[in-house]
Amino acid sequence: MKITKEMNIGEIIEKYPEVRSVFVGLGIGCIGCVAAHFESLEEGFKAHGMSDEDIEKAIKKMNALIKE
């Protein structure tokens, strides 16, 4: 299984808690946000002004963490 931009933020954090560091490193507080339960990763990151390229980089970091 790998993380995709279509996945729900809350589900990602619940399933892969090790990726919290990526959110923290980007200064994104989605972890405790109510919207995390219904927003996709892409929606949450775009709401914080991230570009498509930034989102892809963040997803790559997360997937690298879950493979370790």
C-alpha cells in the first residue's frame, strides 16, 4: 500500500503515524484539524497553499517513511 493524494488525511495519520513528521516539517497542522476527517491529502495541502509539485514531493517523503 502506498499513500496517494486522494487518500483521507485522518486515515493516513491513523494508519501511518510515522508520517506526522512530514506534516510537522511542512508546518501543516492537519493532524488535529476537524477537516482531516473528510479532506483528501491534496485538498488539505492545497488549502495550505501547496503546489502540485510540493504535494508530490511530500507524498514521496511519506511513502519513503512507510517503506522503512
